[in-house]
Amino acid sequence: MNTSKQKRQRKTRSVAEAAQILGIGRNQAYDAIKKGELYAIRIGRRLVVPQVALDRLLSGADRAA
């Protein structure tokens, strides 16, 4: 299976991957998670960002009306 196809099928992204998708630095992504601007799930010691949270953020659905 194609690597890029596998990434599209994944339900979560690492914080570094999410940062790259958003066009921000990794540290900015961690700050956004801490401030509640970017949703992440903690699994053990690891944080992952659900793809649906990224999709919602990028579509503008999280913006106040």
C-alpha cells in the first residue's frame, strides 16, 4: 500500500504532523494544544491530534459566528 494513502486513512496525526499540515512549528502546535486551540488526545505519554479536529479547524467550523 502507498505510504501517502496510508497517511490519508489514519484517524490521528502526531503533533509534528499536525503542525506541518497547519503550517506552524511543532512548539507552536504544543502551545495551541495547551491553550485549547488545537484538540489532542493523550494516550499514555503521547499526544495525538484527531484528523477530524484538523479538518474542522481548517474548514473554519471552530470559529465563532
